[in-house]
Amino acid sequence: MEAMGFGLAREILKYAEEELGKALRLNDAFLYRNAADKAFLALVVAVNAYIGVVEGVEPVSHGERRKILRKIGREDLRALYSDLMKTLHEEAFYQGVYQPDEVEYAVRKVEEVVAQLEEEAKRKAAGQR
């Protein structure tokens, strides 16, 4: 299940990156907002998959996700998750704040986090066998 979660996260992120590129070329605020939220969704899916490996549960809310990350000693990931949520989900998607540099940076960070969490999850899953 977790491997599928990371694959889904990468697929969603690919769509987000394509849509963001198109939004910036066309100066399309609707596509921009949707691309930012897709990138955030990719992060949510990856974090859920990671938590599934580590804790055996799937969080159902942002608050629960952050609480579990703190519980398992991943304050670094909890803080990054909150920061990316603010940039991609709250500011870009909900508020329509147009900051392409910030969103492009956030999308790159999501890509890094997805890859990092997938690698960590593989190591943890291998150690649990």
C-alpha cells in the first residue's frame, strides 16, 4: 500500500508541475491555484504513506498528520509540512496569492520530500521484516 502511495504522490506531482508550467506561460490564475494544490496533495499522499509504514495508521486530517509527525520525532518534517501547506494550500490555492517563485520552490521541496520519505519508508519496511 505504501509503495502505491509514493507512486501516486509522484504522479500527482508530475501533473502539478505540468499544470504550473502551463499556468505561468498563459498567466492563468485558475491553473496556478490548481497546480499549487495538486503539489500539496502529493505531499499529503507521501506523508500518509510514510506514516503508514512507521505507525501503521493513515491520518485523516492535517492536524492529525502534524501530531503524528511530532510523536514519531519528525519535528523537521512537521515544520516543513506546515510551511508547504501554508504556501501551496492556504496562500496560493485558497487566497489566490500569486508568488510563482515561492510556489516553484515549494514544488521542488515537495519533490525532494517525496523521494526522501519513499527511501526512508523502504529502509524502515525492510527493517521490520
